[in-house]
Amino acid sequence: MSEARPKRERKLRFCPESNDLLYPREDREAKKLIYFCKNCGYEENVPESDYCVYLNEIRHTAKEKTIILKDVRNDPTFPRTQDVRCPLCNHNEAAFASSDTVGGMALVLHCTACGHRWKDEA
């Protein structure tokens, strides 16, 4: 496991020629990071001590995912069909969306009346 670096404040960098803001860019051939000026083309290498990588992972609880799925039936942007019958309440309208499964893509239907959710078996 790598050693944690102390947190450092990152400062804005400015072009010494035009005084414009310098932007980071990856030099893929040299495999390094550079700062560059969009106005005049000035470039300078970024010291490795200034490299900063940030990863933000968002994890949803099962309750949050359920709330998202319940809202599908009320979302007017989801496509709807009247060619199915809800197995729970026999209503003939459902909102639908595709979902990734182990066996491939599946069509998930949401009854607009009772909110029951089921996969299309066709």
C-alpha cells in the first residue's frame, strides 16, 4: 500500500507571457502532465509533486435505488406501452426501460397504476 501524501493546497498558475490562466493537459507521448496557455501557446511541465488524482465514488443504498425505480412510472420522459397487462392489477399501461442482466439486456416494465415492476418474458 502506498504512503498517503499530506494534503496540499493547489494554486492557480498563470502564463508569464500573457498573464492568462494555465490549464492542465496530458502529453500522451511523453506520458507527463503539462500546463498550457490557451491564448499564446506557452507550456511548462508540471512537477510530479503537484500531480493530484481525485476519485469520487457514489454508492447508493438499496432504499435509494428502490426510490429511483418507483419514480420511473411517474416520469413522463420514459416510453410507455399499452400492449401489456400488469400481472398484479391487470392494468394495461406500463412505463418501460432496458436493463443489463447476466443474460444480456432485459425490458423492465413498471405498471403506471400500482407501480408493480416485472421483466418482459417475450
